Amino acid sequence: MATPLRLLIVEDSSDDVKLLVRELQRGGYQPVYEQVESAPAMQAALERQTWDAVVSDHSAPQFNSFAVLELLKASRLDMPFIIVSGTIGEERAVQAMKAGAHDYVLKGNLKRLVPALTRALADAEERRARRAAERALREGQQQTVLELATAYEATLEGWARALDLRDRETEGHSRRVADLTLRLARRLGVSEAEHVHLRRGALLHDIGKVGVPDAVLLKASALTPEEWEIMRRHPAYALELLAPIAYLSPALDIPHCHHEKWDGTGYPRGLKGEEIPLAARIFAAADIWDAVRSDRPYRSAWSAERARAHIASLAGTHLDPTITQTFLDMVASFDRASGVGEGNADIEVGHMSGTILVVDDDDATRSLLQRWLAGDGYVVVMADSGESALAAVARHHPNLVLLDIVMPQPDGLVVCRQLKDDPATRQIPIIFMTGRQDLEDERGLCDIEADDYLRKPVDGHELRTRIRRVLQRVRRTAPDKRLGQP
């Protein structure tokens, strides 16, 4: 039985194409082929479907074999490439082989074509199998990291909720102040890599209060000097509790130092000015804002105007003056964006609705991302290849696409290019996901119009933050399009 073969032939002579096909048929292949004569035609053919091999004339008038090879490299496709020519000399053939051609055959000796192609196809299959095994190992490791990170985050969220429930006056405080801390950090130019530690520290800022007796922590009346001394030990308790946990050590600055003051009158160490870690200085402004803007049993929440005046009055004493001004500017921008001056809910980052297409050929990764996003209230559609991704976009018209890069053809780069070139889909935001450092180094992933990218293994909180930011940007630029409606 003949072996099916999807063949792309770069050749300007139809007669020569017929000779090639006849030779392959005699050698046991059943070619389904397309003849192209130019770079645009070849690019279109590569994007349209998957090919098993490319056979190219060396010196076609519009498109020689070296140009074909460069286009294949630019497309990041690893498939057998064989030059079939009547004009190529040995020196040029060697150059082509060094540049990436798998073999060359003279048109006067076509009997070499079938053995050369068979060998190249076998080598390509071996490379694919090796890459698949390496990728399976890498993705298995990434999946372990993802699951472990998810467990860590769930544990931290649980601790934060437990702390808020114990101190009944501050329900929801830890989550709100963590979100506000990250927003302020972003405005101050703190690197994204530090955000995960800022968030963990903010969530656990009062973890040391587990060491404070209920009689002191929950006392309804004013604390005595002795009781205040006990209360002020909670930053030291936080250090003692968290320091042995390696993955939380970068997050210690906030639990340990969030009661330090710019003028040196804080505790536990009386640090002054920039001696106080930046994370703790950022957190302090967010913490005070949320405290005064929240209802308490003994008072109602302050108005936004009164809270702003209070924050401003603390610059240079309790708070870092530069951070204070940035914080006040940020709060003012919230008011302008929401059109109100009294709300506090606009500062807390809530859930956003919408349909998200997750494209990844790894089942476990898709399942984990689906679990995260569905838990946040999104409708999640999944695809496991470039072809199924394009079909899913046409069927569901999602509000955002999370797109893996390395997957069955067409790969993520080609899918992105096709979506952005189509007027019907170019407005759909795309976030790349990649575990390949070489892809990121070789070209800017956003240069081909992706809206953002995430490095694998993906951090759950970072994923949610990037999605929220992109969707909010879309909402601001196209306010007539509701995100909840695909």
C-alpha cells in the first residue's frame, strides 16, 4: 500500500513537478502536493496546512532554494527540505546543507529522490519523538510546579481568611489590601517578579497576631500599656513563624516591618526612612487607606475625601512622602475612572466576566487553567491545537485568547498572526504563554501584535492579574462592547 505524503513543491516548471511526482509514486509514495513559485505563495501554503516535506528547485526565477530555507527557518518549521536541481554545483550544495537543507538530488539522477526523502522523513520523525519526550518531561515538571504553586496560594488565602475571621473587625481586609498594594507597586515601577512576594507578604501581614491572646486582640476597650506591649510583639512573631519557610522568606518584609514609620517612631526595630524595606513602605499606605475606608463596630467608614486628607497628613512622619504622593495620585485616578469620589469598591479588584479561549496541547495545563479561570467567573473554552483554536475563535468569538506557542501546526505564532490579520478577530486580545526562553530572546513576542505574554510555569495570581489588566484596557478603549458578552 502506498504511503501518503503531503508535499510542498517549489518549482516553476510543471513538467519537472510531474517527473518528481511520478518518481515518488514509483517509490511507494502517494503524494498530495501543491506547487508554489514565490515566497508569498509558500508562506500562504505553510499557514494553510501541515506538510510532511518541502522539495525545492535551486534556481527558480523568483525564489531560490536559499530563500526557501530562510522562510522555513522564519516559520520555525522543522520538516525535511530537499533540493532537486539541474544547476546546483557541489560547492553550493554543501553550503545549502550547512544552512539546513537535508539533502540534494540532481534532476538527471531522480532515482536518488526516494531514498533521500525516506531518510529525511525518518530523521524528522526521530527528532519529533525526541522533542516530544523532552517536552513531556518539561511539561510534567511545569505541571508539578503549577500544582504546588496552586496549593501554596490556596494555603495563603486560607491563612488570610482565618486571620480576618479571627479579627472580626477586618473581614476581607487582607485580600483588599493585597490588591491595592500591587496596584501601587506597579505605579512605582516595582518589577513584576517582585509582585508575587508583595502579595504574599500583604496577605500575611498580620500572621503574627496568631501569637496574641484573644483577650488582647479582641478586647473592646482601650488596651493597657502592658497589653500594647503584647500587641506590638506580633511582627516578631511573624518573623519567627515565617522565617523557616523558604518560599515565604522573600515575603517577610511586610509582616515584619509594616508598623515601622518613616520618622523612626515605629516598631519593632525603630527603622527610619529608607531603612524600612520598600515593600513595607508601599504596604503601609494601602493598609491605612483600607482601615479608615472600612466600617468598624465603633465607627463608620471615612469618606474618600477625609481618607485622602489623612493619608496626606502622614507623609514624612508615618509614610514615605514619595510613595504617599503616588498613592494619592492613584486614588484620584480611580475616582476619575469611576466617575465618583466616594466609592471604595472601585479600588478593590473584583471578578470580571467574559469568555476566555485557552489554547494548549497539554491536557493537564488546560485543565488547571480552566479550573483557575472558571473559579473566577469566566466562561472557559479550550483548544489543543492551532487548527482547533482558529475554529473555536470562529465559533465562540472569545473576549480573550490564552495562547501557547509551541504546539501542533499551525503554532501559536501563526495563529496570532492570522487572528490579527483578520478584521473580524483583530480586536480580540491575545496573551502568549511560553516555556521556551529562546523564543522570548529571539524576538519580542509582542512584536507580532500579541497583547501580553506569560512565562511558563504560569503563576495563578499573575495570570489573573494580566488577564484583568488586558480586559480592563479593552473595556476602556471600547466601552460599547460588554466583556460579558461574546
